[in-house]
Amino acid sequence: MSGRALDALRGLSRIRPWEPVLWLLAFAAPAALPSHALMINEIAVFALFAISLDLILGFTGIVSLGHAAFFGMGAYAAALFAKWVLPDPLSGLLFAMAVCSVLGAVCSLSILRGTDLTRLMVTLGVALILLELANQMSWLTGGADGLQGVVMAPLLGRFEFGLSGMTAAYYSLCVTFTLFIVLRRLVYSPFGATLMAVRDNRLRAMAIGIPVSARLASVYTIAAVIAGAAGALLAQTTGFASLDVFDFHRSADVMLLLVIGGTGWLYGGVVGAVVFKIMHALLSAVTPQYWTFWIGLFLVVLVMTGRERLIRPWTWWGRSRP
């Protein structure tokens, strides 16, 4: 890689002044808003889930409608580990990530060939297969009733997972922040540059010697691990895992988060999770039956006007003139 390209990567990876402020506000939120600690925990979990999808969609160009397969596998792996092996949260998290790495490596073989439509159907099919397997293996997963009685040991032997959700919120925030930093270093490294080259033009990437198949398999496996970590966090902090974690709406919701926040910059998942969950809470409190209508209307306006113009409406007149 040339010196100019390395300098460009260093510029992209440089920490912006607003980034520490954003994360400080995130970690201060549970203490400042203790009554909303459970919602903050949920935001952190789904932000991590959206970041994992952004890694393959925004940086590599792999479309997927079955990303819930890894989210659900992580949730059940962590819940089963806590129930039958060891209730330690960190051990369960690592176990879930290891299981999802194997699943991701196997499923990566299905996205190496074919068009975007083929990948959409294959990834969706994998999630549906796992959903039906979890439903049929009720002796292990609890079937339609879900896996109940999952009790987690205190985090680091000191912090109990209470009803307030304070420990859960900080646990999820710490894991999300740690994995975000790892992914940030990854996407702005020479490895990440090859991913973006594959996204922009796969044939040209192959022509200059980039092992495209190996890159696709690697990044898909990494994304599966991150999605599995998000699923594990959800199961550990709620003490429950159900068939819902494999459902199609999980994959659709995480896609909506990236529509709201944007793809190809990692923070899109964070922004999308914050906006979507806050809108969900507010709208469902006002109109419980029709909150999805307002979410849909917001998405239509967002797509029609553009994200930047929606955030900065004073630019509408200047950009509308010929």
C-alpha cells in the first residue's frame, strides 16, 4: 500500500473531537436517567447489532436479510451456557461469540458466489432454518415458550443484575464500546481498505491481487461474532431467550437502524439505534396501535429529503436552486 493511501487511512482513523464526548454522554446516561436504564441497555445491544450489519453492508457490500441468525444463535448460546454450564456473564459472552464464529464461517460459504438477490434469499433462508430448528428442539430451547430460568451470576463477582437495569446498561455499554473500538481499528486498517475495494469493484480488486473470497469469508465471520455478542447481551441482561430472536423482524429492524443512521461509518448503527428506540418509546406511549405508521412516515421523509437536509433544514433553499 502506498504512503498516500496509508496517510488517508490514518486521517480516517483519527479520533474526532466529538467522539469522546459522545461516549462520555453514553456512559453518563444510566446514572443521569436511572429510570431509563433498561432502555439504554436495549439501545446499546441493538447499536452493537447494527454495527455488525454495517460491517458487511456498508464496508463490504454484502446484503443480508438473515442477520438475525447470528443474533439468535448468540442469545441461545449464552442462555444455555448460563443455565447448564456456568452463569458467569463474561464466560457466556465469549462462548456465544465462539459459537457464532463457527456458524459465521460455515455460512460465509453461501455468500461467496451469486448476486445480491441470491445472498438476500440465502441469508434469509439460514435464519428461517435456525428458527424452525429452535422451535422443533423444544427439549433444549423451550420451543415457543422460550428458554426460561436463566439466572446470571454477579458481573465480576460484585455487580448484581437487578431489576433497575443499571448493571445491565453498563455491562452492555462496556461491551459495545470495546467491540466498536476493535471494529474501528479494523475498518481503517489496510484490511479494511481491501474490504472497501471489494465493495466498490470486485473484479478490479481481484485484478490487483486481493483475495476476494477470503476477505468476504473473514468479514462475514467477524460480523457474525459481533452480532452473536449482541444476542448474548440481550439474553444475559433479560434472563430470557425466545424464538423471537431469530424472527425476520429482527433483521428488518436492524436494516431500518442503518437506514436512519447511514452505512459505511459505524456510527450509523449507534445513531440509528438511539433514534429508533427513542421514537419507539415515545410514539408507542402516545399511539400504541399506530406507532409503526409514524416510524414509516419518518423513514419516507428521511429517504425523500436526505439525511443531511433533514438534520440541517436551512440548507434546503441553497441546494434547491439551480
